[in-house]
Amino acid sequence: MPETFWTVRWPDGTEEKLYSPSSVVAELFEAGARYPVPEFLDRSRVAMERASNRVERKFGFACTSAMAQLDRIEAKVRTFPHRDGAEVTCIRISQ
């Protein structure tokens, strides 16, 4: 369950390095792929929930870092105007 980072480019052109306590993000995101904002948010929710669950199975407690990352993703998504076609690009995934 290696820590994994994935770097994204938000619709406003900014880039951000995101954190997961598990490599599960590589199951849901692909480097170079672009995701409509709602799909990116859905995939992020699934990834962070699965990552937290993996930590809980291994260590006996949920991962607050995964949930905190999800909170930051949700907050960032709220800053974008709801316009059709806005996408988030997954630039890279690394461990």
C-alpha cells in the first residue's frame, strides 16, 4: 500500500500535487487522461474512500489524510464556475 501522488491540472490552468495513502488512484486515473470535472470528483471520492478503507483494514483505523485530501479536492472544485466542458487533466502518477 505505497503512498501515491498524482499531479493534476485544474480547469484554471493551475497544477497541484495530490496525495493518496494507497496506490488505488492508479486504478481510477491514468496519466495524460482528461476528466470532466464531475467525473474527476466522482473518481476522487471513490479513490479516497478505497484508500481510507485499505488503511483501515491494515492498521485498524481510517485514514484522515485521505479524507482531508478529498475535502481539499471538493473545495477546489467548488471554485470553478459550472461550465460545460471544464476538465481536469491527470499529468502524472508517482509513488
